Amino acid sequence: MQAADILMYRANRVPVGEDQVPHIEMTREIARRFNHLFGREKGFEEKAEAAIKKLGSKKAKHYNELRKQFQQEGNALALDEARELLGEVQNLSMGDRERLFGYLEGGGKVILLEPDALLAPVSKMIGLDGQKMSKSYANTIDIRDDDKTVTEKIRKMPTDPARVRRTDPGEPDKCPVWQLHQVYSDADRKKWVVEGCTTAGIGCLDCKQPVIDAINAELKPIRERAAPFEDDPTLIKNILADGCEKAREAAEETMRDVRAAMGLDYK
């Protein structure tokens, strides 16, 4: 197992892109099978029941109700709520917490946490040409583009091909700029775009301006934070070194749990 995979097991929610979901599903299945094979410690059920009592009568009752709803009815929301409940409890040992996570699904102690994809409301960001935004397509808005560059890029974006003239009505769903409004505009702004576009009440440049303003406002603090690193690249090297050290410690902790569960001892 690679260190990156181990760290992914440790993460309960992993922010990923749409194209990474299959990898998350595969990693989740690996974690489930490992927990099933190696998490069934001797006296698991008895230890799990003892751990439930440590939750306190009210939370223990709620945990059992949620566990029943998931195992008997397949209620995924009940499973999420039970996991959240365990995450809030402070008086459980790591071992008891892992047992109760596994007991929820009827398996063994959770040694490798199952990753869960954390997706944005919009599944993919549209590029300047209407395709998925990607460097390979040369259709990106770069993080450190200045205001002028962002403005020029958005202004050149294609729109609904039916709007040949300013007076022609359009359909937002056929316009790539509308996809950016899904990310950067609130409900009132979206309503304004739909009404203005379908009635030809606004032009395409009018529609693009709020997106330009929103993107520049989002990028401004990023540009400001990037400035010190441009002046002193060694700061980046130090951050990477610190991150590697933290990742190594987390991976070692997980591997200790893995070896203990498998009965391996390299000492």
C-alpha cells in the first residue's frame, strides 16, 4: 500500500473531482474487505455492546435505533447520523470508537476508514470553450491571472449560438457562461440572467460581467497570498517538508493498526 492510499483511508471525507469517484469507490471497497477480514477480534460483539453503554443511556438508545434503521431498512441517512454521533462523543477510546463504527454496519472494528467523496454542487467546471476546464484543452482561468486577463478570457467565451444579434432571445442552458453562474451567482442573480437572456433584455456582455467580478473577487486574496512565495521560494520547500512529515506520521500510525490487526510484528 502506498502512503497516499493509507492517508486516504484515514480521511473520512476526501474532496475530489468527478473523475476520481471510481477510485474512491475502489478504495472504500478495499477498506470494507480489510475491516471484515481483520476487524473481527475475539469477543467483538461483547466489546461493542460494552462500548455502547459508555455513550450514556440517551445516546446509547439513539445509536441502537440508528443502527437498526440502517441494518434493517438500509437507511443511509441513519448511518451518517450515527457516524456523526460517534464523532461528537469525547469519552470513548480509539478502540471503542472503531468498534462502534464497524458495529453500525454489522462488520468488525474499523481499522481503515472508508473514504467518502466530497463533491461540489457543480460536478465539473466548464472551461472557456464550453468543455471541461483542463490545461490540456488550453481553456483554463489560471489562479494567478490578473484582473485584465480574467476579463479578456471571459469576454471571449462563446455563448448561446442562437443569439446572433443583441435582440435575439437565448437559452441559458445552451450557454457555457450559465454554468459559471451556477458556481458564482446567487438565486437572484440567476433569475436575472434567465429573464434577461430569454427575453433579450440583457446582452451577453451584460451576463458575463457578474461572473468576471465574482472570479476576480475570489482570486484577489489568492494572488495576495501567493506574492510572498514568489519572493521567497524556500517557503514552499519548508511547507512541503512539514507536510511530508505529518503525512509520514499519519501513515505510520495507520500501518501500526494494520499490522496489529493482521498479527504481524516486524520487531
